[in-house]
Amino acid sequence: MTIPLITPIVHQQRLKVVTFTLATTDFTTQMSSWTMQNNTALGTKTFTYAGNISEFRTDTDNDYSLALRFFSDWRSGGISDFLVINNRAYAAYQLDHHPDIVGEHVRWTGTCQLWAPSVGGDARITEETTVTLPVLGIPSYNRIG
């Protein structure tokens, strides 16, 4: 029997449009990079003498974070100022991915802990704020529209 070869059709999108709010403030225009990171460790594989069902993995705790890069904004209420003033506080976030593409708009929401960013850098380089915010629990993921 001959299996017909199928040429897969690649579907791809560029990361061009997102919306991002933190504690109800929209910081989308300052953001230049984001990554929702699943840092959850794989549980330890354990074996028993039970024959065909002789292995299992131990449970581990969920560990997510939101890695963000912004163009620094030290004005009152700017993202850099906001993170320093609210260091270690908890805030709601909402990130809409591909909000401009019907059928691909998805949203992550949840609560994260704010962290003051590191500050400084090389002379004459555009100042950026890079921060990784720990997420409480598992981010909520929803398909929109």
C-alpha cells in the first residue's frame, strides 16, 4: 500500500500586535518583548514492581512567570516608575495576543507579583526595563471571539 505524501501548509504570524494591562493600566505602547514562561519542573520518575504500570511521576508545583521588556519610562505613572513604587505588590494582568486577527485572538490573565527592575546600561543606548514577574498559579488562557 502506498501512503500519499501530503505537503503541510505552514501557518505563521509575526508578533506585531498585543495589548497589555497591569493593574488596569495599559502599558502596551512601551512594551517591546514578552514571554509567558512555564517554569514548572517535570516530576521525578519513580518505578515500582507492579508490572505494566510500574512507573509514575511525582507531582510538582506550578511555576509560571511573565518576562517583559519595555522602553524605560521614568515619568510619574510610567512602567519603570510603577514597578519600583509597587515593588513586591500583587497586581492583575491581562495580555491579549493577536487581538487584530480573527480566530487567533487569545488572552492570558491572572495575578503576578511586581518586581522593581534593574537600572542602568551602556552610554547612548536606548534605555530599556527588563523584568520577570512571578505569576501566581496557572495563567488563565482563553480564546476570544
